[in-house]
Amino acid sequence: MDMMLWNIGLTAALGLMSWLARTMWTEQQRLSVLLNKTREELAKNYQTRSDAHADINRVVSRLDQLDAKIDRLMDRLMENKK
């Protein structure tokens, strides 16, 4: 009788450990797939260097145009004061 209870207890413990190991393994696999998908999605959101340089160059050219307009305005104002 003692040996039978011991076998039942060991079998139940081994079954529980196997179930927990299987559950953790499947969860780890699921998280691995999600992590890989996240890495792929993040790479889509990055801006390339050429895009960044083009955007910066557009802003700089607009600022140069504004600077030229302000210079012309200041020249007109100075001529009107004379």
C-alpha cells in the first residue's frame, strides 16, 4: 500500500512537471514569434539616411528663402528711412 501511494504521488508530480514544462515551452515559442514580428515591424518605421537628408535639405532651403526675403525687406526699410 505504501509503495502504491508513493508511485501515485511520483506519477502525479511528474505529470504536473511535464505539463508545466510543456506550457512554458509553448509560451516561450509564442513569445519568440511575437518578438520576431515586433522586430520586423520596427524596421518598417525607421527613416533612411537619404530620406532624413532630403528632409533636412528642404527645411534648410526654405530657411534660406525666408532669410533672403527678410534681407530684402530690411533693405527696403533702410532705403525708405533715408
